[in-house]
Amino acid sequence: MPDSDPLNLREYAPEAQDSLAEMAWNYYASGADDEITLRDNEAAWSRARLHYRILADVADRSAACTVLGHDLSLPVIAAPTAFHRLADDVGEVATVRATTAAGTAMVLSSLSTVDVEEVMAAATGPVFFQLYLYRHRDVSRDLVRRIEAAGCQALVLTVDAPVWGNRERDVRDQFSLPEGMEIRNLTAEGGLSLSSRGGSGLAEFCHEHLDPGLRWEHVEWLRSITELPIVVKGVCRPDDAERAVEAGVAGLIVSNHGGRQLDTSPATFDVLPAVCEAVDGRAEVWVDGGIRRGTDVLKAIAAGATATLIGRPILWGLAARGEAGVAHVWSILKDEFDRAMALSGCRTVEDITSDLLGPR
């Protein structure tokens, strides 16, 4: 372990890379095709400028917010990311402990390597479940029943993966899970192994099981079988945001799957304001993709988002230092966001308004 702690989220990345097998690092780090969207997600946040206020009395501040009715310590949630046991033996249990101890929520991936029941037993705060719909609806229905019984508080339906993105690093590595490690939450019955037949094992699995024929009525079908709030993940356009609201979702996530699906799709920050304007407060709007600083979070809220999500930095912390690394990632981001609020003249999250991004 290095002599000094990382000063920011990016400084965890090289430590994580040193701790991971090359195949695991490439899986976590890669994007689709030429990885243009992957890079642009981060760059878009840095292009925006903050038009800060002065003499605003920021002696007392609070980053507290409410997401889907849950009180959180800051408007940042752990994004759904797969295969945490590739980073640390305790896997998603370590992540949920550190995340909920930090006072915020976690979205558990369908591709978790720990059972949802075990994750929920370790959680001290809200956990939402990221869901794919399968070709066989009864499999999805049974999985929803399992998720409900485990105590998850919302479903996050991923809709930007009708087919799997072309992640060339995974194909080159013939990505698969190590022997003894399984995907634990794809069905109601338990774990499934993931092996490769010459390309990416995950791409092969998704080609066989995910439904490329999803339509808006399937969102309504999901609403008909559960009382849990539904958040649609993968929105890029204002017209799709309008359709999501009309379908009765509680929230939507502006996301391009971390740059891992359609390369050259726009950076999430670049489309966020238009999506928020289309939603007009009728549902919550979350955003992910390239968020690495507290100032990025503040910019997202100023653009109209209810909350943000971080993915890769949590995996970096987990790979580098286990649960303590995830806890430190949250500590860094909390401190940065509090400082960004103070320097922008904001005492509460409600003070973070669009004028901080400058005149229209």
C-alpha cells in the first residue's frame, strides 16, 4: 500500500490497476469501440464553468437531499457496476457497507457476484436494484419477486442495452469470471457461471438472454407487476424523457452506460439540461458518466438533476483498499462537494441553481 492516501478519486485508479488482474482492469476501465464517449463523459464536466456567488454567508452548510423519499447525506449514489468480487473477495457487501455508512444509497447490479439477500443484510441504508428484462418474462417476474422479498426499495431498469456494446478489450481478453465466481442475481434461483467461447463471455450471455425487442409497453408491464418505484436508466433525449414520464416512472437516469454501449453518443452532461427541462419536475432526474469531482456533482444539480451516480471510482477504491477504500472515496467526494458548495455561495442543495452555470 502506498505511503500516502490518494488526494482525489482519480489517484485511486493507478493503485487499483496495480491490484487487479489485467482482464479485470480492462473490464472495469473499457468503453465501446474507440472509447470516444468514455473520454468525452469526463471532458464535458470540465468544460463547464461555475459562475460563483460572493458574500453569501456559507458558514453553515448542508449537502443533505432526498431521493425517492430517502434522506441522503449528499446527492450522489453508487451506480450499478458489475462483478465486485473481481476487485475484493467481500465484493458488493464491502461496497454496500461503506456506501450506506456514508449516508447514501447503492444501486446493486444484476451482475452482482454476491446474493442480493446478503447485500441487503449488510446494508444500513437504501439499496435499489438494477434490472434487465429477459426474453422470458416469467424469469424477470420471478426475479422481481426475489428483489422485493430481499427488501430493495426501487427498480432501476436499464434500457440502453438492447444488444451489447462492442467492448474490444473484453473481446481481446476473452472475458470470463474466474472459477468459483458466479453472477448471483440474474434469476430467482441463484447463481450462473460466465465463461467464454472465444470472445467476451458477458457479450455472449447477454446476446442469448437479454430482450432486444423491448418497447415502452414493457415499462408499463413492469409497473403492473410491482409496487416498487421504477427508474429508467439510459436516457439520452428529451423526447424519450417525456415518454418515460408518460409511462409513469418515478425517475430516469441520463446515462450512456459509462461509454460502454453506443460510441460517439453524447456526453451525459451535454444532454442533461434539455432532459431536465423536458421532465419539468414530474419525475426525478439522475445522471452518471465521468463524474470525478465535487464540482461535477454541483454542476449536475445546477443543470437540474436530482442526484448523480459514480461507478468506476468506487471500483477503484474497492480494488485498492477494500471497504476502507470505498469509504475513503465517499469521504473525498463529500469534502469536495461541501467545498464546492461553499465556494459557489450555496448553503443547501436547494441553493444550487442554474445561474451557477452562467446566463443562458
